[in-house]
Amino acid sequence: MALVDLPSALQNLTYQDFTLRSLPYAGKALDQDIICQLLYPTWSRQSRRGSSDTYTFGSGQTAKPGTFVDGWHWQPSESASKIMTWDSLGLESLNLPSPGEPDPFNRQRLQQRLESLPMGQSLLEAAKYLKLILQQQDRFNLELGDQQWTVMRRELGSRVLLPYIQRLNRELNALLTQTGVPIQSINQVICTGGTASFGRSPAGSDKNCRMPLSSKTPTLTVALAPLKKTASLPVAESLMG
């Protein structure tokens, strides 16, 4: 996250014009929060019968390796069906991170566990695509291994995105306090990267999004993070609606 006071002549811009603040939370952390908040809880999933090496999507189609379904171009990876079970993950033995919090130690342990098991790898893959799918539809039915879910867009907004946005706001407020800049002086927000601009791109695919907050010539700009209600809360509100 960066706050910069742009000089009238951009060629005079120097490193000293920037104030930086780090938030070690990005795409992988968001995927983990989707797993922990939407797929892990016992109330969110049900056991299913049948083969454990298939994936069933909202359309009712079953995905096979090498095929695309539901228009999302999701190509599931082939997994070892005998160990594609929820119990193989053993997530109950881990301290799971809270949504929106960096928590590097527990996130590293969780990522290692997920990446080391076929079921965990498939959950990480599912989380990436749920971020895309739930921007376009209210719910999505997923069957994976020996479990099945109906994942709701409003739950993604309230349980995952809202804590992330609230954390961004706290970090931004700390940055403004550090510099003594009033929020009214911010004239433009630039979101860059898949996580910072999540849900903000008009085309849904552009990872860089610029949002002018006034008609004035921008002088103070926040880069990499949404700004308060003006730029961030509509993301969660639209996904909870």
C-alpha cells in the first residue's frame, strides 16, 4: 500500500514522495479464507455418495480431466481417487487463520497441508474459481471428493471479503495517520493485482483499476488498496446482496 503526493511535473517524482505500508495478505490468503470460512465448516458441507474422483458443477455436468464445463474453463486436475476424502486433510489439527488477517505462521502451515494432499490441491483450485464464479451468479453447487457444497455469493461477501476490506481500511487509516493526510485529500485510488482489484474491474478481467474520487486534478493518490466506502465496500455489498 502506498500513498504518494504527485508533483505537477511527473518527471520530478522521487522515492521520497511515497509513504509505504505492507500488508502480507494476497491471493493465496484469500483462497485459504474461502476454504476455511465457506468449505471447512460442518454446516456448509454434506457427505455424498459415488465415485470420489469426479467433480460436479452447478449445471449438473460431471467434469473429466481435459474437459471444460459451465463456461468457466475450469480444467480439474486428475487426482488419486482413493485418498480424495475430507478426513485425509486433518484440518482439525491445525490452528486455522482468521479471515482477513495475515497470520503468516498458521497460513504457511495450512498451505503446506493443502498442497501436500490431492484433496487439498483440489480445494485450492476450487477456491480460485469460486472467486470468479460468485461474481457472476448467486450460488454455486460443488461436489468434490466425498463432500458437496452449495456456496452462496452473500456468504463470500460477508465471511471472506468484508473482513479483508475491514483490514485494508485499518491499514489505510494507519497510513493516513502516519502521514497526517486527511482522507478528504485523497483524489485517486489505484488498485493493482488480482486481490486488490477483486470485483472492481469493469470488464472483470483487468487487474489494474483506477478510481478517481473527485473531479480535481489528482495530487494525492493511494495505490494498491481500495479506499473506505468510496472504493471498497461496494465490492462486499454487491456480493452479499
